Amino acid sequence: MSKVRTVWRWFWTPTARFAWGGIVLVGFVGGIIFWGGLHTTMEATNTLKFCISCHEMRDTVYVEYKQSVHYKNASGVRAICSDCHVPHAWGPKVIRKIQATGELWGTLTGKIDTPEKFEEHRWTMANSVWAAMQKTDSRECRNCHSYDAMDFEHQSQRAREKMQEASLKGETCIDCHKGIAHKKPVDPNGEIGD
């Protein structure tokens, strides 16, 4: 009986080792494929083409953006949707992408599928973006803009005064620059957003 056990163990032990090795190999290769697919998807959803692929964006905020300094300016630098609305760092980017999947619900359910419906919800949507920017100290703005890099001498007198004052107070970009790329919404009380 013990010879049978010995042969049985000898027969199955290498197979168990190979099986575990196969599981680890499949997991490793699967992990690489998953990571590559995730990264590819994250980058594909950061393009201007993707952002304006739904008519709600293409026919409203994209039209406004094309009239802004972020679209066309003297220096020829163009910021696209993801530059302002998606963090560059990996962790915050993943969190923002997860949040954005929830925002797709408005499109899928028809909540904002007409210009009238979009305008009806613009105040809420804008305030959500402004609050997020406030919370992160306008992190996405600061990817391109910083007080340290500003040449105050080449700004208009009013801009110079306001920017230097904001710098000293530690204010963040969105405190003063709401509506820089999109029109300011009308609040439910009929007043223009601040």
C-alpha cells in the first residue's frame, strides 16, 4: 500500500507544481493584459474626440469652449477638456474616471439630452465642478498655471493687482475664474453665478 502511495504522490506532485506555476503565469499575463487595457481605456477617454462624442457636450460646452482663451490664444497653447477636468496623477485620475461613469447616467437617462434640459441642470453641474476644483486647490489649473511662473509686469494693471493679491491670500484659481471656458450658469434664483 505504501508503494502505491509513493507512486501516487510522485505522479501528482509535479503536476501540482506545474498547476500552481500555470495559475501564477496566467494571473501574471492576465494582469498585464488588464493593466494595458485599463491604461488604454483611460487615455482614450481623455481625448477631445471622446469628450465631445455626445451631443450634450458637442452642442453646448464645446461651442463655448471654442470661443475661450483655452481654445485659441496668442501663444498657441490649447487646453482640452481632460486638461481641466481630469487630474494628471494616476490615483486621482482613476477616482475622477469612476465619478465620471456616474455622470454618464444623465446622458443615458435623457436628463440632459436637449439644450433646454442641459440649461436646467447647468447650475448644479457647474457648482459640482467648482466645488471639486476648490477642494483640490484648482489642481488641474495649476498643471499649467502658477503664481511663481507669472510675469506680473506683462499683465494689465488690474490683472497684476488681482493676481498678486490672490497670491498673497493663497486663493485658488476658481475663486475668480468661474466661466473662463464656459458661460456662467444662471442660478435657480435667476442671478448669474459668481
